[in-house]
Amino acid sequence: MKSKNHLFPKNQKIKNQFKDCIKNHFWILLSIFLFIINCQHARIRFIPDLPDQCIPWSEKNQNEVCQASLEIIRNDLAKKKTVEKEFPQIYTYWGFKPEDIQVDLNKECPKGVYEIHQYSTLINAVYEQLTIGFYSPRTLRLTCYE
């Protein structure tokens, strides 16, 4: 008795072509989706006042004392504890009409702001894609010193 593969050789070939087609389209769609998500973010990190050795900032790379001072500042900041707070933001019409959101940094981060990061979460990106950009939510994350 012959096996099923010998009885229907064309069906197996069609199945393999279909699997290859799905794999190719999956990777293309995944690449586009990841590209869209990764392009929609803005990050600002705050550092304390610059050391005198780093002024003017354009010459910081030539100044070894400035580099050492900046490394000390980075190490000190890395030791401090932080807390994150998230705020949803609503944009409509491909981001041209944002909802007016007021965030009082002095109230939210009384000991200082380490970082402000606006980005699209996976759910935000799905909503934006489903509505073809008419509804474009974002998330604002404040990282504050404790």
C-alpha cells in the first residue's frame, strides 16, 4: 500500500508552498509593525548642572577632566532610587490634534525628574492601526527621584 504522500504528491507541494507564503508574509508584517512601534517615541533625560570643566559643551570630548566629572555624575545618579508614573495621552488625526494634558512636574516629581519618555505601547499601536490613525494614543512615563 502506498503512503498518502505518494497518492497526493501535488497536495503536499501546495501545502509546502502555502507554508512558505505564510512565513514570508508573517515576517514582512511583523517587520512593518515593529518599525511602526519603534519609531514613535521620544525620550528626554535630565542631568544636574554641568560641571565647570564641561563648559562649553561642544568641547567636552577633548577634556578629560570633564569626562571624569560626567562619569562621577552618572555613577551618583545610578545609585539613586526612582519611581515611574504613567499618563495616557490621546492624539487624533494622526497626531495633529492632541488632547490638552497638563502634568505638573513639581507636584508629580517633587525631588526631581530623571526622565520623560513618550511612547506607543503594543495596545496603543494596535488601536492606531485599527483606526487607520484617526485615534493615536500614546503613553507618557515620568521617572522621578524618590
